[in-house]
Amino acid sequence: METSSERPRHFASDNYAGICPEAFEAMVHANRNHEPGYGDDRWTAKAADLIRDIFETHCEVFFVFNGTSANSLALASMCQSYHSVLCHEQAHVEVSECGAPEFFANGSKVLLLRGGAGKVDPDAILPAITKRTDIHYPKPRVLSLTQATELGTVYSLEELHMLAEKAREYQLRIHMDGARFANAVVSLGVKPKEITWQAGVDVLCFGGTKNGLAVGEAVVFFNLELAREFDYRCKQGGQLASKMRFLSAPWVGMLQDGAWLRHAAHSNAMAKRLESGLRGLVGIQVPYPVDSNAVFARIPPAVIKEMHHRGWHFYTGVGGWEESRLMCSWDTTTTDVDAFTADLREALTAEKALT
């Protein structure tokens, strides 16, 4: 892939990237003929079957517009209004969804857990459960895990099984926010089933947008009982697309020949290249392991300002973190990465000269 001089160079979010060719081609193909609406089309059926093949099990699959709706409606199906959801204090469902999980679950409370590098500490689960056990306090029902995490780290198989053991011990269901699930699969080198239903996950919100789709996520129920009447939740929540094939067809393009994994592998590789470049610069710190397509870096404020002035877009302090977040995507190139590193080196040199 070559960088176009006309294409803005951004590391702010993998949402900035366009539609990958495989997804775009499938959507064009789906546009050629009339198809039944509301999910009764062949594309939706094929996409759901491909997801079942990928996870090597029977599961119920629903396609929705975005990650907030996927997470919120999934959690609502796992909770009653008097229940609570345990998640990491920096989880997306807590810091970036405007209270939607509580709203769609009719008031189920989100309780926060500590843990380094964006991961839930298994030892934090018991205190949260036993803090209050009386009827005046929302009863814990779900453990929500983000894979890959908001800090770009990935739960290992061992960590997932440890958390699942804790969850089973206290009768907690497990929800997985997989906005960047593909990146985690590639990073771990495992089969998708190994870090989902075989690790005790009941419901996965399988992200497609950040991996190259225009729009759309898949809610995958491994616990079939929890999927009961989920179609009604989707309709009530404004998530039943009348022309559903334009949500599902891109999944066919991504899944049928492994493009979803190739794109994730590429964005992960670009993040590792960026990490390597940053670690070679005096004055820059990379505080977390780079397991997926995100790199967090501590950059002097004056240098951040200069990089923005040079046209680089990236966020600092997103989610409450002090670091700058640099996201790679399916279309990030080595030229993009190396140009960013070169500009950062120049900005650091200039800043040092002034001080």
C-alpha cells in the first residue's frame, strides 16, 4: 500500500480509515439486486453462517449499527434492572458510552474494577461482589471484559481462564467487548473459539468497523438462552436495519477469505513498527505493552502542539489517560509510520534546543 499525498495522515483513531476493498466490493455486489428487508436476505444469512464457522459452534448472531448499541443491548439481555455489571474502570462501556448500558438495561448499575494496563485484576472481583450483599444494593450479574483493552493490551488465554473461573464461582455471566477482537486474535495466534466460548464468554460484541467496515458490529450469543427475544431489543433500540444486507454483506467480504485477520495483522504490525520508532527517541516513553494496533506514548506537551501544527491528528488524554494514543488501521502504511517518527524526532530536537 502506498500513501497518497492527498490523504490526510491520522493516528487519532482507526475509525478515521475508509472502507477496506473486500467490504466495499461485497456491499457493491449486494446493491445489484433487490433483496428482502429487515434481515431476511441471503447476505445476512451467509454472514451469520460464516461467523458460526469461524467460532466453530452454533451461536445466534445479530447485526447492529455500532459498538455502543452492541454492548448496551447485549448487557441488557444479560441483566435485570436491579443487577450490576462489573468492568474495568477504563472500559469503554464506562468511559465512552454516555451511560447507554445503564439506559438500555433500565438502570443496571456499572461497578468499576481496578487492574493494570487496562485489564481487570481477578483479585478485584471478590471485593466488588462482597462489598454489599443486602437487598438495597444492585446484585452483580455480569463481568464485562474488553478484548483488546482500551490501552491496547490483550488478555492472554491464562488470564481469561482465571477470570472465567472467578466469574463461574460467583455466578457471573461474561460479556466481551470485542471492538478490536480481530487484533486480539492475531496478537495471541489463537483460534477465535479459544478466547470466547471455550474461555467461558457468553456474549461477544464482535467489532467490524475498526477493522475496515463502513458501519456495523455483530452481537454473537454463545449462551443461546440469553439471545431469546434479542431481535425485539434490536427493533426497540432502533437497530433493526430495513436494508440489513448493507450491514451484513461487508461481513461476508471480510470473513469468507480471511481478510479480517489480514487487516488486523497489518494494523498490529504497523503499531509494532511505530512502537519501535518511538522507543528509539529520547524523551518519549511507551508505558504499556503494544499487543494490538494501539500505541500509547508520553510526549512533551510542546512537542504534541508542534506535531498537531505539522498536521498529525492524535488524541491526548482520551479516556482520562495522560498519554497520547496513536492508533494504526488497516490502511496505515510504513511511510505513514516512518514520516510520523521522523517529524517527532525533529520536533523533539527543536524543543530541546529551545530549552
